[in-house]
Amino acid sequence: MAHPRTQRGERMTTMFDKILIANRGEIACRIARTCRQRGVATVAVYSEADAAALHVDACDEAWAVGPASAQESYLNTGKILDVARRSGAQAIHPGYGFLSENSAFPRACAEAGITFIGPPAQAIEAMGSKSAAKAIMGDAGVPLVPGYHGDNQGDETLATEAERIGFPLLIKASAGGGGKGMRRVDRLEDFGDALGAARREAAAAFGDDKVLLEKCLLTPRHVEVQVFADTHGNAVHLFERDCSIQRRHQKIIEEAPAPGLDDDLREQMGSAAVAAARAIGYVGAGTVEFIMDADGGFYFMEMNTRLQVEHPVTEMVTGQDLVAWQLAVAAGESLPCRQEDLELDGHAIEARIYAEDPAREFLPATGTIRHLRTPIEDEFTRIDTGIREGDAISIHYDPMIAKLIVHDRDRAAACRRLRHALADYLVVGPVTNIAFLGRIAANPAFAAGGVHTGFVDEHRDALFPAAAPPDDRILAAAALCELLTVDRSAREHAATAPDPWSPWHLSDGWRANGDNHHTLHFIDGEQEHKVVAHYRADDFLLDLPGGTTRASGDLTPDGRLRMQLDGVHLDARVLRDEALLTVAVGATRHELTLHDPLSAAIADEITEGSLTAPMPGVVRAVHVRAGDRVAEGDTLLVLEAMKMEYTISAFADGVVEQINYSEGEQVSEGVELLAIGAPREEPA
């Protein structure tokens, strides 16, 4: 849909009739939306795993480019350029990620006579190395965090520099971002292991294991500035975004403008960002990322030479369509606005919805989206997604499901809108972080603007509460869903039956003998909750853990339940997938299994002593052999999945009895990786 918040500004034209979008998912869908609004035809590319993906349908035509592996499809420059030539695309938009920061790609586009919708290759190269970028920024007068950015990558040199900088410090991959290849080190004794892990992850993610070292600022904020430049010497900033709420060093909530910044500091950061862009002859959309301390000091971290995932919050508060700006600049036009024309309007917040399990250290999840219910999009609420009901979250790509963006007149109103929108977002299938995001949005410290990169750890107790049993409202909603579904089914059956007046077709709980009631059993984890429903003429009496409640409701086919509990009207959402019910009332949600007490046990115990794969992935390192004695906490194996490394450690002292997989092998979720037995007695 068109988003009213991104329609302000001058009308722009473009020389392009057709462009190819060299990306997938919500990225490709987002770019296609602007192109469609401006009459530009779009060409999608897709891997074998994405043949039925939403971005394929969002574009005017779509071409297959290879197997599921990104290296063989979305990152295959030859195939992408071949499709561009054969389809007649005049330009290629790389989106964000994949080829967007590969300096060889714009050069290849130029050689093929195709316009690259992005910055010049030399600008990408200048910022592609964090070490080189910091040297350039230092020369341009942009403040830098104390650290080491040198070419000498010897272990001894890096350890010496680490001692000089002092602890805590950060090891960062020089060639990339997104938290990959980043490790915090608090003691010199831990530096060697952390360095090895950072190098391995950097090499896997970016093909380059070079690192840099930086002083770790305590309780810092991550504030970035959106910049734009054209080929006519014009450069502006579109204000800042705060991206401090992170997990695994990756952003999950972003907002614009940054809370607590005064106009003077905002202007200082914006001017520094524009100076950074001019220092490298930048063209197009870019983001200059700063780290900010508690006293308002800010320091250059890196420059992302592409459009950012979080660009919608900037669009919402400026009324500008940044993809349209990209098309115009790539076509040789001047920027549509001068700095003095740009104004901030209200506040916007973006929450990234991922298939991941916050309770298991945000372990990415896979599986099919069996049911999907989202908030209604309007001028205040926007959803950028490449996923629809029935799609699968696979191991091959990033597990992000969608970006939920809200906008309102000020931050307090935007926070309220975010809470309501998250409460109305339901996904049945892989586990998601929606409830976790809802707890952040409801946290008093977040509401007060107390954001920093350690926010999740600082508020761990509130954000990771112990599992609570479903309350009476949740159980009532689940019971009403089942009762109303049965009632509707009975009425539909009676309407087509030979004898519609038969007492066997009544939906009021009529029985030949006994009270007209029905007992429902719901399983929540290992706990069973019983609800007894007594049928009345127009409603039910529900025996709930908190007492007897008079209940009624109206259930729509999409799972919206308007229920009345003792005269109080409440909205709920209930999505049913066979016996599994996902129930949400306000910000509270539970997954309940409708249980037949006479059925067999639901699940088997996991075999004690085994270590299983927490998710599908590839074995990257095996640190033990059969027969080795291990102690609790020892590293046994390293699994790589969704571009991240996961360490499998010993859960107790013991002896490795069996190793089932070797380095380089692909494993499925739940398979036994290795087995550990009790330690054997040493011979006397």
C-alpha cells in the first residue's frame, strides 16, 4: 500500500523505465513499491528456495538465478548482470545487504553499461575497511574512539595494543558490520580465544579475517545520521536515528529522532556526518554511525554505504521517500531538497520482528508461517515485509519476518502506538520475538528514553520473566474460541441436516442425561488447566481458576474475538492450528494445546547425555575427539547458522563417547551432535 507519511516533497522524475532489484524479501518488496508508484517496471531475481516468495510476485517479472545458497544466486555477479541484460533493465538497485557494499559490483555494472543505484566504487572501498575509514575520518576532523586500526594483525601486536587501550574493549571485523565478528573482552586472559572466534566469524561472513580494536564505552548509545549526496556537489543529512536497543550486537528497535538530543547536538552530529560523506566523494544514500557516551560526546564508528534496514523511521518523520531519492540521484538529478527544507515531524519507532527465541539467547528459528495476523496499516502504522502466510523461514537467509513502524506526534504517543501494534501482531509457526519486543515497549525505562546498547542486559529480569501461567482472560478466550467454533459448526450442520430440529444438533450443550456442561483441558508447557463451561441460553458460565465468570463473545474467521467477561468487553486474538491455540489479550499471549485427557502423552523425554543441534546449520569446528575427558563448560563444537557462530559446550564433566558429525557437515535441528558419558575412574 502507499504510505501517506512518505508522500511529502517535490515530485521527482527518473530516466529509468525498468530496474532490476538484486535482493530478496522485504528489501525487494520495499523498493518495488516505490518503483510501482513512479511507473518504473521492476525485475526480481530469486533463488530456488524463493521461487514462491512474495518479492517474486511484487515485481513485474522475475528470473531464477540459482540454488538456495546466496553465494550461488543473490551474490553471483555474472548471473545478476546476465539477467539485467536479457530483461532490458537499465539500472540495478542492490537493496541493503548482499551486493550493496561490494565495490567490485558497481564496477562490473559500469563495464556492462548498467547504472548502479548506489555510491561510487571508490566510496564503498574507502568505507569498506573500518581501519581505513577511521583514518579518513580522523583526517576530516570527525571524532574517533581510541583504538587500534593498523595493518599489523599479528597476535602479539594485537595483544599489546589491547593492553595499551585497556579493558573492556571490542574486537571488530574490519570488513563488515551487523555485529558479525564482534567480541567484547573484559580481561587480557580472554583476549586470545575471543580474537580467534572474531576472526573465524569475520572470515565466514566477509571473506576477510582482519580485525580492529576499540575502547568499549560503558552504557553507550548507538546514534546514526542519514546522509544523501548527489553528483552536483550537494549533500544533506536527514537527521538522526537511535539504534541502541540491540541483541547480539544487532539492532532490534530503532527510532527517529534520537530521544534526548537537543538542537545543538543534533546539528553537530549532522554536520559531522555530511563532512564524512564529502570526505570520500559520496553519492547516494548513506548512514554515518556514531557511538555516543553518557556526556553527549560522539565518535565515528563506521559508514554504511547503502540504504539502511531502519530507513523507514527517517521517512516517517521527514515525509520523504528515500528510495525515490536514490532513483533520482542515480539518474543524475539534483537532490529534491536543500538542508533548510528538511524538517522533523513527530516521532517514529521501528521494531524488527524475527523468527528467533529470546529465551534461548535469541537463537534463530525456522519453520512455516502457518497463521499470520497483523495490525491494520494506515498513516500511523506501516509494515515492511517479504513474508506471507504459508511461507517458510529457512536456514539460508536472515530470519527477519517484518519491520513494524509506527509514527505519532511525539515519542510518548509513538510508544503507545507501538505497544498496541505489537499486541495485535500474531505469528503461528516458528517462535518469534514479538512478545519480547512488547516487553521492551512496555518497559518504563524505555518509555522514559533511557536507551543504550546494554539496555537488554540491564533490564534482563523484566525482559525475560519467568514463565507465568495463563490468566483467567487467556483461558476464557481459549475456551470461548472452542465453544463458539463448535457452536458455529453445529448450526451449519443443522442447517443442512434432514432433521434440523433433532436434539443432537443443538448447540446449547444438551445431553440425554446430566448437566449441560463441557470440560476443556488446556496444556501450557507441563501444566494442565481445566475450564468447565456451563451452557446458558445466550452465554456461558466458565469455571476458571479465579472463580466463575459469565462469558460470551463473537468470533470472526480471522481469529478476532470480542468477548464479554462479567460485563467487561475485551478484544482478543485466537489463532488455531489443529490442537494448538495462540491466544493474545492485550500484551499478554500464550500458546495452549487443547488436550484430550484420553490421548497418549504429547512428547517424549529427550535422551539424557546427548547434545543436540539447537537449529539447522553447518559444523564449523570440532574441538574434541572420542575418548576425551571434558569439564562442564568446555567448548566441544562450533555450529554456524544464519551467518552466526554458536558454541556447543559440555553440560557436565564427562567423557566424549561418540562424535556424529565432522567439520563442514550440514545438520538438522534436533540431531544428536555428540554424546557424553559419565567420567571413568582412572586406574590406580
